[in-house]
Amino acid sequence: MRVQGPVKLEPVWKKYIWGTEAWMLSWLNEGLEDIPLLIKIITAREALSVQVHPGDALAWEMEQGRGKTEMWYVLDCEPGACLYYGLKHRISPNEFRKRIENGRILEVCQKVPVKKGDVFYIPAGLIHAIGGGITVAEVQQSSDITYRVYDYNREDDNHQRRPLHIDKASQAVGFMPPLAGHHPMGPRIQKIGYSRTLLVQCLYFVVQLYEIETCMEGNVTNSFQSLLILEGEGSLECAGGSMKLWKGDSIFLPKGMGAYQLMGRLQILISEV
């Protein structure tokens, strides 16, 4: 089935040992099996494992799949919440392996306090982990390849520890500290009726935050667009008709759909490739 006009997608819910994910746009949506992005709402009751993802070349070599570069936009967090974002300083591959084996990798991971509205760009190869009490919107390459390096010695319902991936992680990880800062890549630009902020732009996706006060006009030409409604309510108008928008909605606009208008008071993440 080829998607012709705007579609409101049903999230696919997944439950994990640490919390839940709502897959808001993915290959699991009918007609979007080849979509190059995976967009989630991640709610971390406990900390996620410390992990790293491979780039395209290594992912294809080891898993015959895509690499995984991603970004996080912090939607909410408990007071004092933190996450791990890269290394404090450069380490050798040998030290990396030994620290995983000894359960001491957290000692060299950079722990960062978070607040609502923070933005983190996570290129493939950057070690990272979402902390407990944090909810993020995640935009990533359409890949589910994850190499765990630390999991807090947790056990599942069958009293089994999830495996670590020492050999693969050692090939995938970069050993330098992360990019500086956890702020949007661009400034907030005020327009008539709305503002937009470039959160992340990279080879694989562009993610912008739109804060609509009355209305804005958009156009879908060379790429599809994903609209994730973070706050408010309003409507989408296009040649194919109108659609009501509410907080929590995920809207897919297919490539070449053309002009549309958003009206209301809305906060929206718009992602495209």
C-alpha cells in the first residue's frame, strides 16, 4: 500500500525491564515498511543500559543492517535526573574492554544533568544511556542494533541477566569525548504566527521544533515529514481535507504531498530526511 495523503499513525507499544517505548513512526506501520526513520517516545522508569550503536559500514558488515545515529529531545524529567553522554576523556581500546569486563565503565562516562527541552545528538559510536525518571522523544535511523556494555547487573523475570556485547561494542565505539553542549543546533527563529528551532541536522535526518501560536504553512516536496504533536491542539488542512490534532498524535505526510497549513496552539517536532 502506498500512502497518498496525511495519515494519523497508531503507536506500537513495547515494554522493557526499565520502562516503555511508544514507536510513533516505524517499519511496523502499514505502508511504511521501508521508512528510513524510527521515532519513539521513551519513558525510562529506570536507567537504560549503557550502550553504543555501530555506523552504517560496521552495521552492514556485522548485522547486514543500517547503522544507528539518533537524537533525543527531553520531554519531561524528575528533579535531579541525569543521563550518560559520551566519555569524560579519551581512553584506549584495551582500557575500554577491561572496564566493561570489570563493571567499571561508568567511571569514565560523562554524567549530565537534564531538564525539559534539552537536546542531545548521538552519532553512531558515541556511548550513552538515558537515566531513570526521564522521558524523551527519540529520532533515529531505522535500525534496532544496540550493543550493551553495562546493565547495572539487573535480572529479568526469569532471573537472567541480559547479555553484554563486548567484542562488537569495542569495534563500534569511538574513544573520544562527545560533542560539546546539549543545546539545539540552531537559534529560535520567530515568524508571523509561529517559531521554529533547528534541534538537530545530520546526514540522516533534520529535526525541528515548531511552536505554533496561530498558524503556519508548510510544504512536503522531496522528503516525507513526520509530525509529532508534543503539546496543544489544532488542525491540519491540505488539499485532501482536514484533520484534528491533539497532544500525542503522530502524523505522516508522504513525499510530494504538497502544501499544508497547521492551525491552533501547538508544539510539534517535525522530522524529515
